[in-house]
Amino acid sequence: MSEDLASRACVPCHGGVPRITGGEIEPFMKQLPGWAVVAEHHLKREYKFTNFRDSLAFVNRVGEIAEREGHHPDIAFGWGYAKIEIWTHAIDGLSESDFILAAKLNDL
């Protein structure tokens, strides 16, 4: 995988594609500093901010990217933080689009 993940586009998944698991995950994670893989099921990352306004502004930017890509993370946020979890619901696990979206969020 020589192509930068953030330069790629998410592809809608309607099921029927295999989940990315095991050793397939590692090459993707090399491009995703700050992210963690949880139980080979989803990606998660927590961002810290100095106030609520900055957390909200970040979440709004995440929402704009998610809408543009057609791939929507789970988001929790409050004063000074935002937590993002990403997985492909149609396959109940990780797809390439999950790693692409995480890379785009790292560019914020």
C-alpha cells in the first residue's frame, strides 16, 4: 500500500466484503498515528482541546468530511475532548474505508 490513505476516497460498503483482520491491519496503521485498533473491530482516537468551542468546531469539521465521504463515525464530545470510533456497520468490522476516513481526520 504505497498510496497515501488520506488521498483516497471512501467507498460505500453494502456488505459482502471481507473484514480487514490480523496482519492486514498493520500496514494501514503505519499511516495512522494516534489511532488504536480495538478487538480488530473498530478504530478509536481521542482528541484533547482547551475548551468546548474548540471541541465543537473539530466535531463539525469531522462531520463535513464524513458527509463528503459518505462514511460516518461515531462521535462523542464535550468540554475539552472529542472521541471518534470508526467501523463499517454493514460488515460489523473494519474495511479499507475506515482507515481512509481516519487518515483524513488526522489531516484536520
